[in-house]
Amino acid sequence: MKLAHVEAERKKSNGFLSLRWIFCGLGVLFISMLLHGVMLPFADVTLFATTVAFAIVFSTLLSIFLLGEKFICRYDLPAAGLICVGAALTMIQMNTKIDLEYDRAKIAKCLISIESGLLVAMSVCIALCATAIYMRLKSVISQCKTDIQDCLTEKEKPNGIKNYMMQLFPSEDLPAPSVL
């Protein structure tokens, strides 16, 4: 995914719509999710929690060494610590008295249940809302940049800032600023 974003920055395009991001980044995530689902009958969920935590920490290290990411102690160290603590707490609270067995029927029931469908629908809705919010924020930021540029060009003219402020706030009944 990182390589797709770097390529998109070079080309000044959207990195999320590139084939590299879809197939290499998102495709690998889906394959790993499916492999975890396939392996569920043969291993315990606590084992997956620890391997996923290790994978996150290890992929962070790989991104630092291979992709040139920067390690920021202020953010990365607490995140890695919380991931490790979460995996340790998962192992501590695991139930060793009851051994749960998953077969194909139980896994199929879990994957095709109403709850899993609702979870997928909620995830899609959250992703769509996040995309809409991102696009709105992007347009507001570009409008703000345009306004700042206009203000800076108007400021260089005589009475430019006053005229510009009158364009933004045409109402003349605004109180004058008072000096204490």
C-alpha cells in the first residue's frame, strides 16, 4: 500500500484507485483474512490474537527498514506497547478449561449469520461515511487555501483588506471592536 501511495504522490493522483493498491495492498489483506478464517478450526483464537499482534509490530519494523518510514517514538512506541499489552491480556484471560472445536458447519454458520451480515453492512457504511467526510474536508481545505491566497493578494492593495472583509461580511450592523 505504501508503494502505491508513494507512486500516487509522484504522479499527483489518487493512490486508492490504483491497481497496485487494490491488488497488492487490499488483496493481501483479504487473503490473510480468509486464511485466518480457514485456520480457525485448527487453532485457538488466542493464538491468532498473538500472531496478529506480532504481525503488526513486525510490519512496522519492515516498513521502517524497507520503505523508509520514520520511527516516531511519541506515536509508534506507545502503539506497539498497547498492541503487546493487548495480546498479553488476551492470553491471560483465555479459557483453558473448555476446548472449543470448530468444524465447517460452525464456521459457515458464523460467516452466513445475520450478525456477520450486519457487521459487514456497518463496516461498509462507516467506510462510506469516512470517505464522504474526507472528501468534504478536502474541499473545505482547498476553499480555505483559496481564501487565504485572495486575502494575501488583497492585503497588498491600498484598503485591500478592508474591502475584502466587507466582501466576507457585507452586513454593516456589526459592532466595531472595542478597546479596553
